[in-house]
Amino acid sequence: MTFLSNLKTKTMERFILLLFLCGITVTGQEQSIAPEIKLTGFSHPESIIYDEASEYFYVSNMADRTEGDGYISRISRKWKKQEHDWVKGLNDPKGLVVKGDRLYVTDVTVLVEIDLNTGEILRRIPVEGAQSLNDPAIDERGNIFFTDLAGNSIFYLNETDEVVSWLSSPELEKPNGLWVTPEVILVAGWGEDQNGNFLKADRTTKEISRISMEGIGNMDGIQPKGSEEFFISDWATGKIYSIDMNGNLTVILTSEKSSGDILYLEDENKLYLPMNHQNEIWIYNLK
């Protein structure tokens, strides 16, 4: 070994030792960061979204999963106004999506429509055959697609307010998170006998294919990161991944078990994690 090579080796060994002594781990692009903020006062939060028009965050709380104890929280952008029981009387609310001045919430076997201005529950739309409704997403025409995890199905509420069964198949791998593009519907699979995958279903042919190939975990939320790239959450491990349409997967950060249906705000480069078991919202600054 030459003197220069030996010097480089010793320098690298010292660098690794320094990282170890400082408690820093290097795992690809994963950031060893703590939450910037932890918002408290929730009860088994599952999903968080932000509505630019009203400038409020909305959080679904499953509470203790007894009939009627679920609720929706409404939190202002700067946290000054926090209405934790803004809408009460739900059962086990999970996914949230805003369309115009309406908030739609999946609640076990019904899709609940709420007036954003008053907080009044306007309708509880029954979904025939549903078992455990979860994440909703809107397409370019205003159709609201939503998953049924236990039923291995995807439904949608069309423009004429009819609930339609779009696809049902075990290949959906217990669909949890959902994101709709003009060409495909992206699915975060919870998995059943093995870890779930990041999937896509062609909107024309309804053909289902895996983007990830080996199983990632109990996949929960999906949020667009940029062009052809997404953040996805693993509820079981608390890991937040970045994944592209070719299946290239990178661990971005690790929280704790029970990170649910996440939110990413690109303008501030922050991730919002509803932590189900911790009864908190954890906010990570990715800058």
C-alpha cells in the first residue's frame, strides 16, 4: 500500500469513528432529524390535509373506535386557532379530501360530506359492499376515488353523485393510500401475508402492476414530491420513503411506528405525519 493510499484509509477510518462518537448514522439519503414541531391534543389521528382556500389543516381522529366518538380537527396555518373537535359524531374517520367548499371523509362504510364553512355534516353516503374505507383522491374531472382496504377495492363518487365500484382485486394488496394521475391510479398497499408494495393501476385497462417489487411494509400515505417522484409512509416502521416510477427507493427519515396518511407541503418543504399511537402530528423540516 502506498503512503498516499494509507493516509486516505486512516483519514476515512477517523471520519467514521468521529461519526460514531457523535451518534450520526449514514444510510443513503436518510436524514437523522427530529420533528421540528409536535402538535398535541389529538386522538389516534390518521390523516392530515391542508386546504389553501380556507387556510386550515384538517385532521381525522379515529379516537377509541367506539361508535360516534370519531371527529375532525381544524387547525389554522400558524397554529393559533386549534379546534380539535370541530366536527363530531363520526365513527372511525380516516381519509380526507377537499372539493370546493366540501370536505369528504371516509368513515368505515360511508363517505361523509361536510360543509367547510359551517362544519355541518350534510350527507353520509353509503358505499355498498364496503368494509373499511380509507384514502380518497380527486381526479382531473372532479371524481373522488377512495380505497377499501379490507375489501381490496377502489370506488369513486362520480360527477352525478353516484358511488361506482371501479376495481376489486387481491392484486391491490389491501389498498391504503391513493393518488390519481390522468394515466394511472397509484396505490400504497398495506399487504396481507407479506409486506405491501407501491402499485399502479392503468386507468384505461385497469391492469395492476407493481412499481416496487419486493414488498416495503404496511404502506399508508402517498404524497407527490415532484415530477414522477413520491413520498410514501410505512406505518409499521415509521419510515418515510422517496420513490420514483421506476421503483427506486430511498429512506428519507425514520419517525416511529404508526405514521399514517402523510402530507407534504412543497412551498415550505415540510412533511406532516399523523402519529396514530402517539396522538400527535409530527412536522419535519426537510430543508
